[in-house]
Amino acid sequence: MPNANFTSRTEETIQGLKESGQLKPFYDVASPMRAVVNIKGKGDVLVLCANNYLGLADHPEVIEAGIQGLRDYGAGTASVRFICGTLDCHRQLEDTIAKFVGTEASLTYVSCWNANEALFPTLVGPEDAILSDELNHASIIDGMKLMTKTVTKKVYKHSNLNQLEEQLRETLQHKCRWVVTDGVFSMEGDVAHLPELVELCNRYEAMLVVDDSHGIGVLGKTGRGTPEHFDLFGKIDVLTGTLGKALGGAAGGYIAASQRAIEVLEQRARPSLFSNALPATVAYSAKKAIEIVDAHPEIVAKLHGNVAKFRVGLKNLGFECTDSPTAIIPIMIGDEAEAIRKSKRLFEMGIMIIGFGFPVVPRGEARLRLQVSAALENEHVERALDAFAKL
Ligand SMILES: Cc1ncc(COP(=O)(O)O)c(C=O)c1O
């Protein structure tokens, strides 16, 4: 028998969202993720809100690799890695990731959310201090909540290097200082000031952690992410990232760092010890996706070209668009209900783009978040800009 208070609480939450126009619609997608997808009962729409930055989610070789993974290893080990063994495909994927992002080693998880939950409580010691950008992703914020209570935590204003330096000075007595930042900020679409962050971390002997979930596959000439964009490949202490966006779009995340840091994570991180490994099919398809990016930098170049077309096109239409090399273009609306209305209006015009409001972004800062993909052809870009002109 369900608890009556719980039943009325859930009822009130959903009714409240409906009445304020904040209830998010969920669309049932009836085709693979690609430039144009079929929405059950609604027809075909152009997707401008997927993390499918390189269009690899339905790449024939990625699909074939996933099928091969199932054939070679079945669904997986039906256990965690230290109990029933690590599959060869996990090791191969991890070597491929480490090479791709420029670290000694890497370790995979079922999501980057999971990777961030593994990283902070395991590697940050009880007498350490951690300094975090205020706009870091929710998985970093939640991952940090799992650290021992004695860790000193400070949050600096978004990309405010003066405040960060102050905090580095204030925490000089701590055993180890950590600075953590998104590489590309997921709601703003701006890039971390990586050269300055690396310089500060070197000067204050702090460890730098960069979550490059929206940078990997997107930034840099060869898609190696935010470090490559700034010519800092191989210079970041710890990188985390997702396999669920540009690199195949299925799921999975990684931590890339020194060999020893990875060994400590294997031995001590709770998600490593108490949760299953990535399914073999995903290990295969993600590895294939990285190999495709490596062999075809022209896909990354096409994405960069599409990003430029959208930024210029939207600016010409009078939308406020910041200069940024990333594939995330936020279009600020303000009111959440209005953002959802505009998103519905675009949907009626055959364009899928989602309105983001609280708690994903602060109240009053609702926006449409446009995400560009290499899967888009010129006619798609033109169709999308046409719809924005009508909006
Ligand atoms: C910066 C950042 N980190 C982590 C994640 C979580 O990635 P995953 O879907 O692999 O859990 C996201 C996803 O949106 C993200 O934007």
C-alpha cells in the first residue's frame, strides 16, 4: 500500500509543473539518432539537440563493431571486474582512450557520471583542498559530495582566475590542491581558460582535473578535445569524459590519468568495486568510434564548419551568440515557460531543440540549447536557420 503523503507529493509536483508550463515533453524516437529522426506519432524532425557531435551514433562501422562485441563476449561479465575478470575489449578500449587523450592510462565506467563519482572520493585525500568552477557539471558537484568531510571545498565564480588564485593561496597549507573544471561548459558552450589554469596549477603545485565530455571529439583539429584546442595535449593531470556524446553516443565514461592513479582507482573506487563494467558491445563500438575520428579528421573539420555556419547565421538573424569554438550554442530566453513554448513552436516547424530551465540552469536563465553536429548537411543548416528566422 503506497504511503499517502508520497502519493500526494508526486501528484502535486507533476500538477505544479503542468500549471506553470514547465512540464518537459518526452518524445518517443522511432529511428536511430541522426540528422533527421522519426518521432512516433509526429513524423520526421531535424535534430539540433543531440550530443551526436560527429554523427557517429549510427555509423555503419560503429554498429558493426557493437554487434561483433556481442558475438565475441556476449553481454558482459555479469559481475564487477575484480571478481570475474576484465574483458580484453575493456583493456583495448582503455589503451585507445589513453593514447587518444594523451595520458599514461585510462579506466572506463558505465557513464561519465559514474567516472566523476569514482574520481573525487578516491583520489582526493582527507587533508586536500578542491577548488571548483561554479558552472561545473552536476556529476562533478555530486561526485565531490561523496568526498570525505574533511576535504576543504571552495567554489570560484565561473572562469574567474583571480578568485581561483586567491583560493590557491588560501589553501597553500593543504597536502594537495585540486582544481576542477569542465573543458567545455555544457549549458554556456564556452571553453575553460585552460592555458591559464595549467599555468596556475603548475605555479601552485595543484592537480588539474578537466571533464572534457563536450570537448572530446569536438575541439582540436583532430578532435582530441579542449587540451588539443589550446595546444596542451598531454599536459592535463586528470581528464574525464563521456563515450555517450561524440564518441559513438551509446554510453560510458572514462578517467584518464597516470598509470598509478588508474591503479588506485581500480583498487579503491567504489564504482569500480561495486558496479559492473561497460557492456562489451559498447566497449567495441566506442573503440571503433575513436578509431574513426583518428582516421578521419575531416569529420571534425566538417563539424567545425557547421558550427561556424550556425554562429554566423544566428548572429545575422539578430540572436545573441557568443564567439566560441564549441558545438553548444545557447539561445537565451529567460522565462522557462517561454523557452518551452519556443521549443514547441520549433518542433511544429520540424526542428527538435529543447528548452532548458531550472534546475538544469538557474531560475530566470532558461534557454534553448542548440547543438551542432557533423551529421548536418547544408540543406539542414539552411532549414534550421529558416525556422529560427520565423521564430
Ligand atoms: C560535463 C559533463 N560531464 C559528465 C556528463 C555525464 O555524462 P554521461 O552521460 O556519460 O554520464 C555530462 C553529460 O551531460 C557532461 O556534460
